Amino acid sequence: MRAVPFVLALVVVACAIFGVGRAIGSSYAFFLGYVVVQYIVLGTAWNILGGYTGYVNFGVTAFFAIGAYSTVALYKLVPAMPLPVMVLIGGAMAALVGLGTGYLTLRLRGVFFSIATLALAVVVQTLITNWDFVGGARGAYVLRPKLAPLIGGEYVQYLFVVMLGLCVIVLATARAIERSSLGYGFAAIRDDEAAAEAAGVPTLRLKLIATTLSGGFMGMAGAPLPYYVTYLDPTSGFNLNYAVNAIAMPLIGGTSSWLGPVIGAVLVGGLQEVLRVTISSAANVLVAGVLMVAFVILAPQGIVGLFKRRPK
Amino acid sequence: MSALLTVEGVGKRFGGFVALEGIDLEVKQGERIGLIGPNGSGKSTLVNCICGTLRNETGKVRFAGETLDGLAAHERTRRGLARSFQLPRPFGSLTLVENVRIPILYTVNARKAGPGHTHVPHDAIDARCRDLLGEVGLSAKADRQPRDLTQIEMRKLELARAMAAEPKLLIADEVMAGLSHAEVDEIIALLIRLNGQGITVIMIEHIMRAVMEVSQRLAVLVAGRKIADGDPREVVRNPEVVRAYLGE
Ligand SMILES: Nc1ncnc2c1ncn2[C@@H]1O[C@H](COP(=O)(O)OP(=O)(O)OP(=O)(O)O)[C@@H](O)[C@H]1O
Ligand SMILES: [Mg+2]
């Protein structure tokens, strides 16, 4: 499938999903759908750096929360700003931080890079906890409008549509990368950086592209969050659950293809919801963690890998 | 003919260990040079310093009229330097065809097209990769992954990947180790053929038969210093060279 038909297919699927949601007509379906689609975006964003180039980012919450808190700040400054614009700005902020992080840390390899990103998450959380304008440690309230603009119905439907649109963009980008020179360059970096350089791959530049894109998309995934939760404090914005899920979902679904994070997000997100309803949300991190460890050990290629035919 | 590569006083240390000291080497356009020396004498380290995989602390490397100091390895590759790694470093998750594709995408097609240089059109890349694999005798495994190769085949893949970059200077670092007599002959013929197409060749090798057959000039490294450089037949009779080899 070429790029344009693929994007059209994604749009059709997204419209169909929204249509089904409307037909069901329960706001619960939209709240649940939002979470799953948000994790598709977050997992795919993580995978652009972690899966394609092999640089494992533990600092997911930093980028996600930058998006979310950018929306809180914009809400206070320009309450009437349309949500998609807030998403773009939140994404741009997170992309900038991604670029900066890349510059500072990408000479680090392997686990040292991961530790640096973990430190970044701590630094950003400390900064935001001490930033009164966005609520500091107390948190901030965001009034969710009653009705959805443009499409009508409850506002959560609008949140869902925005996240679906974002999902289409992120998946189309991820798939385009896989099939382009950029994707080959990323794979070369993941497999052997010195050999990639020797083959002419400008590794530093490609890694900066990856950190910027990945960070930006994570920020976009977080940007609508304040409207979803209506009350955002650092404990929820920087929740460990986001980081664990963003890493676990691609690993479970498979990091080598855009489809992997989708499968992982639907599966793990769905399972977590079942458990949340039947038992409690306390098990969320545990579920993702246990599944991730199981897959890393037993099926390192993820679910996608199980179905890929091995060459004869 | 003019010098394509000039190495001037290159020195490299690993901690307190001096791996290279004051290396001078000049390679003329179109030459085939052999570089020999006992194990650990610094041959691969010199290659790494020339190609930018390692940074030399002292000295200079000039290539095609330009100083390479401070240039990243990928920039040197684009300027026309290509090397094989003695310990193969394949892209493990890619097929052989894709392995060879990387330098075509990032070196050949990243250079400015113009007189003397053409890009490989997108729909011709796959065929070009298969041709290159064919040249080193890996056609049958073109769609396999490196993990399905023997160490020896991986060396051939290294050579194919270096050739794919369409270099001005090709450095083959022990690509023949472990090959059968007939295979050594094939690689010798390949290197001479590439040289005939205008590619300058530096060959690092322990197989003396191949060294003598390929080299028009021979340089010898011992313990990080160059102790001889000249006509191959004279160099191998040089008492210092003989002592270095028999003494180890
Ligand atoms: N990255 C490194 N760190 C520390 N020491 C190194 C490193 N690379 C090489 N050396 C040391 O430098 C010396 C020269 O190594 P080099 O690989 O250049 O030798 P060589 O001439 O290529 O030998 P061989 O014929 O075995 O390939 C050796 O003693 C080696 O142990
Ligand atoms: Mg060596």
C-alpha cells in the first residue's frame, strides 16, 4: 500500500470507530476509547526513538506532561484557544525539549542514555511542581465545556475525535518512516552505530530527528489530558503508568512495525480497563510490567513477530 | 600521479598504551597498497583513524586534497573513503540486500549528482544490491539475515557494503582470513578488477600469497611504527621486517 491509500484507510477506520462510538452512545465508551487511542499515540511516539533507533527513553512522562502542562498554561492565558492549536503548541514544546535532550544526551549509549532520560523526567517534574502558575503541587482545574464544538454531543466525544486525528497523523508518520531512507538509517543506528557511520549514515542528525519527533508526539498525546481529567496535578500528570505503558505496549506488540504499538495498546489498554472495572487500577502497572517482561524474554519480536513468516 | 591519501605523523594511544606513533603514509591515486604487520601492530587502528571511527591524537590525514581532521566518519565515507571492518559489524536486523542498501541510500545517493557521479535510481537499488552481493559470492543468501552467515561470509558482506559506497579508496581489512584457496583467488581478482575501474586499494592481509599478488607497494607496521615501505619483494627481504615476523 502506498502512503496516500494508507492514510485514507486510516481515516476510514477512524471514522468507522467514531461512528460505532456514536451508535453505542455511552460516554463511557468514549472515555475508554480516548485512553486506548492516547496509548496508541504515546506508544508509537516512544517507538520512533526506542524501537526504530534502539534508544530506550525512560523519560516518557517528561514529554507527556510538558504537553499536558502546556495546555494548562494556555488555558489560563487564552481560554478560548481551540484544542487542536493547544495540541500543536504542546507538541512543539515537547519537540524542543526532545531536540535539546538529544543534543545533551545522544553521545551517551545504551543504558547511560536511558538513565539520563530518567533524570530528565525528575527534573521536569520538579520544575512543574514548583511552578505556581500551572498549579504547582496543588494541581490545577480545567473546566471542560459541556458540549463538543463542530460535532455536537458531549465534550468527551470531541476529545476522542482530536485524539483519533492525532493517532492517524502519528501512525501515518511512523509507517512513512519505516519505508523511507530515514527508516533504514534508524535501523542501521539501532544495529550498529559505528558501522552505520562508516556506511555514510549521519547518526547524530538522525538521532536528533528521532528524539524531536518522538518527544513532540508524546507531548501531543498529553496535551488534551487536562480537559480529560479536568483536574491535573504532578502526581497524575507524571504518573508512572504512562511511562510503563508507553514502553510496554510497543514491546508487547512488536517494535519493528507501526502495527506493534497499536496491537500492544489495544491489548494492554483493554486488559487494564477490564481489571480496573473488576478489581482496581492499582494493578495497571503490574499488568503492563509483567506482560512486558514475559514478552521480552519469550517473544522479543512482540506479537507482530509471532505472525511474521520467517524466510526459508 | 598525485597523492590521494596522505597520512602525516598520526599517533594514537589507548590509555597509556601507544598503538600508533608518527605514522606517515602516502597513497597515490590508482595504487594498490598492501599493509602488513604482526598481530596487534596497529593496522586496524590506523584504518580507524583514517576513516574517522577513532580520533588520532596527533598528526593529520589528508584525502583528495582535503584535511579530514574533525570530520565525522560518515562525512569521510561520502568523500570517498570506504572500509571493511575486520571484526564484521553487520546490521543484524536487516537482510543482506538491506545491509548493502544503506551505503547506497546514505553515501552514493547523498553525494551531489553531476559529472562523474550518478545516483542509483530508486527502482534500481535492489538490483544494484544483488549485483554487489553477487560480486562477493553471496547471491544465494541475499534475502537472509546476517545471523545465517558464517564468519567468513560476514567478511564478504563487509566487503560488499564497502564497495556499495562507490569509494575512491577502498580499505579491505583482512577480508580473506579463513577463505579457501579458490575463494582467496576470487577476492584477489575482485580487488584487482575494482582497481582496474579506478578504485585505489589498501589491503591489510596476513595471507602472504594474496599480499604479494595484489600489492604494488607494501608497508609494514610493527608495534605502532612503520618500519618499511616500498617494493613488495624488497620489503619482505628487509632484515628488520624478517626479524619482526620471526622474532614474534
Ligand atoms: N579500542 C581499543 N582500546 C584499547 N586498546 C585497543 C583498542 N583497539 C586496539 N587496541 C590495541 O591496540 C593494538 C593495535 O591493535 P590493532 O587492532 O590495530 O592491531 P592489528 O595490527 O590490526 O592486529 P591484527 O593483525 O590482529 O588485526 C593492540 O594491542 C590492541 O590490543
Ligand atoms: Mg586488525
